[in-house]
Amino acid sequence: MKRIVLTSSFAAAFDPARDPNEPYTCTAEDWNSTTYEQAVSTTETIVAYRASKKLAELEAWNWVRSPSSFNASGEKIDLTVFCPPLVFGPWVHPVESLSSVNASNRVLRNMVLGVTKDSIAAARFSAWVDIGELALAHVEAAYIRPETSNKRFLVCSPEKSSYQLIAQFIKEEFPELAGRLALPPGGPPPAHIGLDGSPLTKELGIKYKGLRESVVAVVKQIRDEGVKEGLLAL
């Protein structure tokens, strides 16, 4: 058996059609209800973006269930899918500059560099995961755990996040940055909407880091790289 491990997104699982005031915990059984027709006709980029994640993942599932999903040796190919929300944490690959960090860490970069508030979108969800857990999940599924065959997982820490809480951690751990932090508009994201990432711990044995630990690791990189690039003077 050969396996494809796909990085999807929680946007493929979260259903925007639900009542935003209703308590809701998204699971791996849920799907975004936005149709292709709705996605191509909308003027809201976030709606189209989320739908693209759902439609791309569906194509992967449709293909792996089709007769064509055999490799050259005639072995059936199966699929494991991970759907993460915001992904924080330090990078290990070469990064030419802070302008090229991933979108989730870019939020932290803008906060640290004191970039104008308008450049940081208001937080819509409190869900996040550390890059280490997401990477480990891929390795476990690809090489170690055959029981993840044709399964879908949300990869999400049980600890809720907010820019306000992140800013508090940065001020406590990096007092030299406290006076320049930028915060997005609005308050914390709604606390009654969540993602259930517990199956990853139950089935793959992966333990989630705390938000402080994840934030501290990446902010140290951002600070050091910012000084190196002349974006920060400390």
C-alpha cells in the first residue's frame, strides 16, 4: 500500500453557514457547505478561499476512491488528510527575509515589527497549532501508523489563542519589544467556536505544545532576524 498525506485546512471543515452565535465545535466529520457555484460568484475573498480548500480536498478524496488510484506496481493508494488552522512556530528551512515567512507567522511578525494595525486581520477563530505537531503528524501518518489509512484529522491545540494573549506573552518574555507591538482591530475571537483536535492525541499519540512555548520560539526568531535585517533596533 502506498499513501498520500495531504495538508488541507480547517477551512475545508468549518461550515460558515452555521449560526455564528450558536456554540459549535468543528470535528473532522464536518465540511464547509459552500458550493463551487457560490465560490465563483462571490466577491468575498475569504469565502472563495475557504471553498477552494474544501473543493481541493474533495478532489483528493474522489481520486483516491476512484479506479485510477493505483500506482505503477498495481498497489492501491490511500490517503490521510490533516486540516490545521493557524500554524505558529519556528521555521527550520532557509528564510531569505521576514517577508517570506508563512502567513500565520506573518501575523506575529507584523505584531513584533509594529506594522500598522490595518495590516493584521481581526482574528476570526481561536484555533491554532504548533508547526512541530503538524509536521510530526505527517511523519507518523506517512511512515509509522498504517491505521490512519483514509482518515481525516483536525490538527488543533486544545488551548485557545488570541492576539491579545499572544501580545501578553510577548511583553512578558520579550520586554524589549513591548513598546512597539501592533494589535489588530477588534477583540478576541468568539470563544464558543472551536475545533476538536483530540483524535490526533488519541490515535497518533501527539501531545500539543502550549501557546506560550510556541509563540516564544518563533518570536525569538523574528526578533533576531529583524535585528539582522535592520528592521529592529534593540
